[in-house]
Amino acid sequence: MLLDAQFWPFLVAITLLSITPGVDTLLVIRNTARGGVRDGVLTSLSICTGLFVHAGVSALGISLILLQSAWAFAALKLAGAAYLIWLGIAGLRAARHGRGLPVAAAETARQRGPVWRPLREGLLSNVLNPKTVVFYMAFLPQFIAPGEPALTKSLWLAGVHFLVANLWQIGVVLLVGRAGRWLARPAVSRWLNGLTGAVLVGFGAKLALTRAPA
């Protein structure tokens, strides 16, 4: 059954995980401030789409290979760390040059960046995060009963995670979107760019120093 007794503990755990501030929430806030509600929603959708990749990989056992192979884990870890640091440096450069945040309340649709930019940033930040690989590998099997098709159940659970995480993140997007005019002020935009840039660099550095699970 899809809604068996194990579903409700999963729903509680995944809800608590989704509302815990981290890289995903930070990226959603930054992209909403930069490109308005559209970019925030696209970022959230692409971040959560990556969950299906992790669920499929976990169910097919590739995660186990990554966890048991030091070089494979290290390669994925460094790729994810480098991407977060790159995003952070872009934010710090924007803060240094004093560029305002082109939020929706202060721009026209033609001034927005290309649609693929928030989609790419959200998807890569999730797929290249080895912590999500580890989490799904350790977490999902607890909610898959013996005899159940692992891939089908994993994708179903990822779908629930997709809905819960998007509800939370899109709520954050709407809150940030309502503050559009305030975020468009040069002093505020420099502060937000600098803060998010520094935190993303910090997340990337921390990820780079993460050891492979024993």
C-alpha cells in the first residue's frame, strides 16, 4: 500500500527536513531576490526534481557504489563543493560591484534572465550534493517493506518529498517576492548578495572537507 503505517513517520520526518534551513532554501531566496517569483519557483521545482534522480540512483544501488568507493564519493563531493563555491563567488562579486537585485517588483519581464538559469542552478545544486545521496541511501530503505518494488516505492516517496519541499520553498518565494521593492534597494541588495555569497562559499568549503562515510 502507498499509504501504509510507515508513510506517516516518513511524512513527519521529510517535513522537518524540508523546513530546516540549508543550501536549498538559501538558493531559493537568492534567486527570488535576483529574478523575482518566477525564478524562485523554477529554482524550487528544479531542486526538488533532483530528488527523483537520487531516489532512482538509490533504488538501483548506484548510491551503494558511491558510498563504498572513496574516489567516486570524493569526485561527486568536490564537484558539488566547487559548484556551491562558484555560486557564492558570483554573489560576492555582485555585492562588491553594488549591483541591485532585479526583483519582480522593480523590473519588467524582458529584463529577467533566461529561464534555464534558475533551472540549471537548482538542479545541479541538488544532484551534485553527495549528502543527499547518503541521506536517501540511509533513509528511504527504512520505509520500503520486503517484497515491495524498490524503484517504484522510492520514486513514490521522492514524489511526496517533492510536494512537501515545494510547498515550503514556494511559500518562502512568495514571502521574498512581497519584499521586492525593499530588496531592490542598492544597500539591501549588496548586503543580501554578500551574505548569501559568503554562506554559499562556506557551505561549499564544508562540503569539500566532508569525509566519505565509513
